[in-house]
Amino acid sequence: MEELRKHAKELLENKTVAAILGYVEVDPKRTRPAVITKPEDASKLVFNEYCLNNLAVYLTKARIKNIAKQNGAVMKLGIVAKPCDIHSVIALIQESQLKREDIHIIGMNCHGVVKDFGMEFSGETLASKCVPCESHKPLYHDIVLGEEKQTPSVSDEVLAKIQAIEKMTYEERFEYFKNEFDKCIKCYACRAACPLCYCQRCITDKTIPRWIESSPHSRGNFSWNVVRAFHLSGRCIGCGECERACPMDIPLSLLNRKMAETAKEAYAYVSGRSLETPTLVGSYDVKDSDELFM
Amino acid sequence: MKEQNWEPKIIAFVCNWCTYTGADLAGTSRLKYPTNVKLIRVMCSGGIDPVFILKAFERGADGILVSGCHPNDCHYNAGNFHARRRWTFFHELLDYLGIDKNRLQFSWVSASEGKKFVDVVSKVVNDVKAMGPFKGYEELNNEFMTEFPDVSGVDESMILKEKEGEAV
């Protein structure tokens, strides 16, 4: 933690970065995101198992981008990022939403985070996104900090649930998801929390014609959740922020994870892993499978 | 009852350059195919947004066919390649959510394949007939009507208001 504060202070003093997106402590088992712009505030930064937020979501926000614009020049933005957050940053760079040279990535070694604030860190309280996680070290970074520790190994409940759903009949599945989507109140917190939902104008906000009904009834809810999941297929890096933000506890990771598994099976592609490869849905291969088509 | 005389409603999204012309050839060649299918012509299979499919299901479609040019034959060179990746995901997603894979089918039909168009349409119609009416979305529609009895269930913004001469 000390090295993080020292590094952040240096960056701000040397004017290498305009601001650092990081975590500050609220109480010992709760943190919140913060934008640090003054060197003396760098001592407030923390990193622990309670740093749940994916800070990459702020990188595309106009208000944050404006901080980096000083005296007509664009300065770097620093970001304290877990390895999974770095996947989001990579995906944003792949999709031309960011430039690598505009971001200073302070990569943190990570051994998992808790499900929710206030919990003691252990195998039982490990966030479900951390269970299948294989990247405990930052892939792309400007500096790596933090100690390497062993992640508790627990069984993958999300994958087990997906496999259970796949065994259901079509009617049962439709009923299951209809009931889950029925809870939706169309608050769009899932959209706001997602680093990859950066569209200036979302399709659900378009009214002429209105493709997705905006009132929270089962038909409109179904369309919205299908479209949200589809627009993130092959892109979602699985940070789980949508599900954590959902006030109605809709199991969105069941959808996101399923589409990620599909991308892996059909195209051997995992989102947000390489700056050199093009995005999956933004590119094509003439040799792609033609099985689906008569 | 209604069930006995039930005929499926099939919507086909077809591309202007290949499948639509193929369907035209089927017509001019006097080939017969089921009348359940309603064609919607779009410029390219790559231009069919999955929300079109959802909207069609909302309006009571029992089955949907999406058809375009064969790979390497796209009028826009790569439209169907892009479509192919996207449909793979969308098809998998709908299947996972409990919409039978046979309700949404895909094909490549070229301008010279009038016979293939007839075969494809017949297959889709037979598949959907075997499955029966699409109950899932009917349920969603009924719930919508009970919740909002004043609304006809049709989005006003979707109707072309020809009388008033308003553009949509």
C-alpha cells in the first residue's frame, strides 16, 4: 500500500498524470472510487480485497476525460487497476475508445475480492467473478505493485448453474428467465456500471422507432435484457459490475458468462486479452463456421 | 378450435441482392411455396439488427428466417461475414433463454437458387408447424395487455401515419 501511495505521489508531483483513479477507504471493510488530483491526497489511496469497483468505467466519461485536458494538451490519466479491470482497459483500447499512451496503468497483483463490502475475505465470500479468474497478474501495465497471494480455490457455481439451465427444456428456460427479467425496473444501473457500455446514445433510449419498450413490464424487460446481453457478447470481460449494480439481483452473470463461453468455444477468443488482435465482433474470418446456415 | 386451423406466421428477412432476387425467381418460375412467409427486404444480411427479430416475435411471429448471399458473394464484400459472427451469438443467446433454435433459422440463397428458396421456406414452415404456436412471447404479450389495458400493444411510433402525412 505504501509503494502505491509513493508511486501515485511521484506521478502527480512530476505531472506525469493529471489525475489518478483509485480507491479510498470508507471504513476498514469498504472502499469507494476517488479521483486524486493533488499529490498530498495520494496518501489516501488504498488497495485491498474491498476494492470492488471496476474503475475503467470512468475512463470514457466526459467529465473524467476533461480533467486530463489541461492548457490545450492532453495529459495522462492514472488508473489503479486489478488484472480484470485491465482487461476492460484493453477492450476499450481495442475498440478505439482510448489510446494506450493516454493511460498510465498502475497494475495491482490481485488474489480476488469479496462479494460485498463488510465481509471477511475467505473462500466462501470470494466474488463469483474471481472463482474462474486466471489472471492474477496484470497483463499490460506501466508498473506492477502489490503482493502476490494465493486465491482460495472454490467450486464454480455460475458455470454449474449455466450447465443446469442448459439441461432444462425450452419452456422451463423461458419461464426461468422471464421470471428473472420480470424483476427488472429499467433503472439501467447495469448499463451505467459497465465499462463497455459507452455508447453516447443507447438503443433503448432511441424512440423513433422505439425498438425496446421503456416501461418495466415483462415484454420490454425481456427485450432489454436480451439486447444488453447480445451487445456485450464477445466483448464482456466478466468484471461482474452489472450484476453487483443491479438493485433487483437479476443474475446477469449467467448471461454474460454463457456468451463468453460461446466466444471461447466457437472462436477460441477471450475478450480483453491482447492489444494486437482485433475485436471478435468487429472482425471476421472467411473460414468461420457455416454450420448455422442452410 | 383455433388450434386445428392454425397456420404459423413466418417472417423472412432477406437481402436485396441474393435471396430477394432468388424469391423473385421462384415466383417467375411458377414454383409453389407456403404462403405463411412474409418477406421483408433489407439491403444486406449484415444490416439486420437483432432487435428486428425481437420486434417480429413481439408482434406475433412464430418463426423467423434470415437469409443472405453466400459467403464471398456479398454485394458489399463482407456484410454476410460480419452477420455470420453476430448471428452465431444471437442464436446461441436465444436458445439459452428458451427460444427453440428452429424458430430462428438462417440460410444463404443466391439469386439463381429459386428452388433452394422454396426448399428453405418449406423447411422453416414445416419445422414451426411441428412446434406449434410460439407460446412464450404470447404470454409476454398477454401480460402486457393485462398490465396496460388502454394501450393497444402497438407502438404508435412504429406506425406510418400516412393520413396526416407525418414522416416517421
